[in-house]
Amino acid sequence: MSLNALIDDLWEDPPAGAVGAVRTFVSELRAALGADAIATVGRGYALRVAEVDAWRLEEESFPVSWGEPYADLDPSPWVLQERARLLELRARALLDQGRGASLVAELSSFAAAHPWREKAHVLLAHALFQDGRQVEALEVLREARGRLMGRFGLDAVPDLDRAEEDILRHAVTRTGGYARLRSASVVAGQAALTGGLALAQAQRFAAVAEAERLGDPLLTARVLTAYDVPANWTVSDDAAQAAVLVETARRTLRLLPADAPVALRARLLAVIALEHRGTRDAWAWEAAHEAERLARELGDPAVLAVALNARFVQSFQRPGRSAERGAIADELIEVAARHDLPAYEILGHLVAMQAHSALGAFEAAARHVTAVEQLAEIHETPLVRVFTQGFRVMRAPDEAGYRTLDLSGMPGVEAGFLPLALLSIGLPPDPLLDWGPYRPWAQPLLHLADGDVAAARRAAADLPTPRADHFYEVLWTITAHIARRLDDRALAEAAREALEPARGEIAGGTTAMIGFGVIQ
């Protein structure tokens, strides 16, 4: 450190003997620490010691419970600078532990006292974000950017810009073990959006398991909710994995402290509803609606988008809800477009495409196909093309179109889809195809094709109740067809009752990829 810098730090108005005074101080320090501890370098001094308590404190275990650093010293420039640096380190340590909510008041004062310090505003924004106050976090960054650009004539403020982007993506960058797990889930979500779905889900599953082993429900909740991947399909890619995630999320929800951020609680409820697909469990329905209620109270558009996605998934608990899903889609598109949430704007158009297809409004569905393909191109979301190509094949159905439809990488969509699609265009059931979870509905038809009516009746008697997902009406329509072929009045009546709420909709139209005709 130069002699002039030492003088400036020690005195606002240096006395005439400042140089001599500093040299006296240095001599006293050398006497106390050893002659080699402070070396003369040019017109300044350098500390030459192996260990310094303050350095070790920062490197090994920064005390997050500290109050204001150096509070007993006069507020000279060097003290203020070092105090600010240590306060920022402490804030970062707390943020890494997910404890940003406790920092909001302190960082608000800190940012107000240091209006030209970028990092102060970034830390405050991150704390607000962890407290579930995303709108306020973004406003802090925008106001700080405006002040800095106006004062210093800057074209951009990179740290603030990056922080804003991270918050909008729910990918706030942190360091340390806590952040590593949450970051792993965030990265997995981004990979899923760009096509690496199976690997992304495995990475997320591992991160959640590791987080729960640490015994911190706040951390587990953040890792669970960091995987921000919209869901437009109600058949899980990995049902066993999804069941574990749901149980983990439910346990974590019960363990959350009462003062946990409301946004985090809402997102965790949404995870429960999103992962527990295809059932009629009331608690999953209630989780989706509670997530939506909390999101609307918060006024946080990103949380609302997730909650609307959860409500969409749970809307399949009851048949004939295509109009409701259309309304969900409209709100998703409007909220996402206004607040720059492209993944959810894409979801909104896909849901709208499905809802309009189920209602037979194919021109309206086609407009959403065009819109979503444009968004997918801009935001590099290749899996969207699978669904829009499926829509085109449905509108001009033929065997070749369905056989060339590439559903690989999406097990929940792919399993059993092709034989159902071929059945929808009037082709006989193919025993060599993989019917996946829909094999029970194929079996009576295969027996009938072989002329074995008795076996067909036995298989029909064992038919399960279809799951509450995209194929509910399809499977009941096939059941009705089997009942007519077998003249099974009880089975026919069961099919009629199940399909009654969806009368007038197209069976299979909710997939926007296959259609078995209008439900009469």
C-alpha cells in the first residue's frame, strides 16, 4: 500500500507531520510483529505474514451472525470501505444459505447509504427475490441502473443487467454448497427446455435427494422449485421418480418454517400438483388452487405462471374441461408475454392448441401453432416441434405421418402413442407394436381380431379405469367400442357415464395429435 494512500486513509486533512507519523506507526508495528512482517516496497509498505486473523476468518468460516464490522472505529474512508466489503461478504454468506428474507431491511439501508455501489443493489435484489418479492427486486435493479447510467453516462451496467436476467429466469447465481444444489436444478431445467429431458430430470432428482439429506427444508424447497420447466402433458416421463418428488415436496412443505417466503411455499405447492399427474386425488387439486391463490395475493407473475400450469395439470381430474383449459391458456399467454416469461408463453400456446383442438376449433388451434413455433425458434425450444407436427398429422392423418413422428426423448408422450394413433385412423390393432400402459385396452381388440370372443370378454372385464390424463376420453371411447363389439351393456353404460361431461368434444382432441371423433 502506498504511503500516500495510507495518509489519505488515516486523515481527512493530513497534518504537516503525516509522513513521519506513518513511519512511526510502521516502526511500532514492526517491533510488535517482527522486522520482516512489514516490508518497504517503493514508497509504500506490504504486509509479509503467513496468517492474518481477518483473512482466515473470511476463508474458513465467515461469521454470519456478526453485526456491523469495525463498529467501534471512527468512520474514516478506509473503515467505511472495509466495512462495506465485509457487510457484502456477510450478506453473500447468508444468501448462499437461502436466508435472504432476514437481510432485506439491512441491505435496504446499505444500498441507500451506498447508491453508487452496484453490488449493494444486486445483493438487495437477491434478498428480495429470496423473500418472494420478485417485482420489488426487479424495481431495485431498474432504479439503480437508471441512477448509475444518468450519473456516469454509462451505456450499460453489466452486473445489474445480469442480476435482472438471473431473477427473471429464477436462476440467481450464488456460490457454495447451497447454491451448487440449487444451481444444479436450475441448469437441469434449462437443459430440459432445450431438449435434454431425460438427463435433466435425473440431475434434478439427484440434486433434490442430496438437498434433503442435508436436513434443511428451505434448501430442499429451493432445489425442488428451481427446476422451472412448464408441463403441457399429463403422463409422467418417470412415474416412480415423480412419486418420490411428490412425497419429498409434501414432507418439505410440512417442515417449512412459518416465516418461509410465500412465493417459495406457492412454488412448492405447484411442484406437488405438477408432479402428481393423472390422478383424482383431492389434495393434488387443492395444492394447485392454493398455489394459485397465494400467487395472486403476491402479485408475482412468475409464481402465477407456475401456479396456472399446476391448475392446468390438475384440470384433467374431471373430463370435459377444455374450455377451462382454454381460459388458463389465455391468461398464461397474457401474463408471460407482458412479463417476459417465454417458456410459459410457449406453454400457453401449446395448451391453447390442445384446448381448441378438443373443441373442434382447428383454425384457432392453427393460429397458436404458428405463434408457438415462432417462439420456439427464437428461444431454441426444439421439443415444441414434436407437438406442432403431431397437430399437422392429426389434421391430415395417415399412417406414414404417425410412424415418422419422432417422440423420442419424451417417454410420457411416446409410450403407447403410435398404436393408439394408428387405431384412431381406422387401422386394425397391431399386436407387434408396443402399447405401453394402454395394452389392457388393446387386448380385447386383439382377441376379437383372432376370433376369440371369450378371451375378449375376459380381457374387457379386467379393464382398469383410465387415468385422469390426456388419454382419458380416448380410452373410454375405445372401451365404448369394445362394449358395442361384445354387446356388453354394463360396460357400454359405464363408458357413456364417463364420457357424458365431455359430450361434444373430440375424443383425443386434448392431445392435439390424435382424434377418435366427436363424443356423442
